[in-house]
Amino acid sequence: MDPVVSLKRPLPVDFSLCIFCQTHQASVPLINTTDHGLAVVRNAADSRKKLRDTKNVDVIDRLENVFSSDVPKTLVWHRKCYGQFTDKNKIERLRMPKPVHSKEEPSCSSNHGSVSGRRSLRRAV
């Protein structure tokens, strides 16, 4: 069943700031987008959304809103922000299953192992 109303609040987008971080850093210049750059960002956003990237949900939603709007907008970004978002290695890490860390300690009552490897009970000592 599809939802009738979206509970997501629309994120305000300032197009004079970096589309990824929405900040202005005086020491880092903003770069204007190219058609190739926009295509790479769109593919990265689609991949990250399909892989359920939880760290970049706001950025993905912001980019989806920008790409779905009919009004052409000029986007700018920081080179570092663009590189981190479109990095293929980071997207590949999202594809890999996460290892399950279980710290199972062997119990005293288990029958596994040799007789010499078993712990002795206090009453037996």
C-alpha cells in the first residue's frame, strides 16, 4: 500500500552553497557543475538510495528534490564533498554485507573440547 501523504519535511536548499554540505567555507572555492558531473552525482545518489545509505539521507533527499524539479538550477559544490559522495569505493562498501561481531565466550557447561582444556570446578579442586 502506497502512502497517501509524505511525512518528510521539505529540506530548504540554498543554491549559492555547496549542494552536499550546504555550507560556505571561505578557504575552499565552489565549483560550478558540468553535465558529466551532474550525471555522476545522479548515479551515485541512486546507488546510495538503493543501498539504504543512512549517513547521507539528507543529501540524497535534497538531490532527489533538485533533480525532480522542472526548473533548471545551477548547482555548485566543493571538490572534496563531490569526491566523498561519488567515491566508488565507499559505494562498494555499502554493497558488502556487514560482518556480525559476536563475542561468544565458551561456557563452562559445554561439552566441546578435550578433557584437558576444560575448566575445573571449584569443588573438584
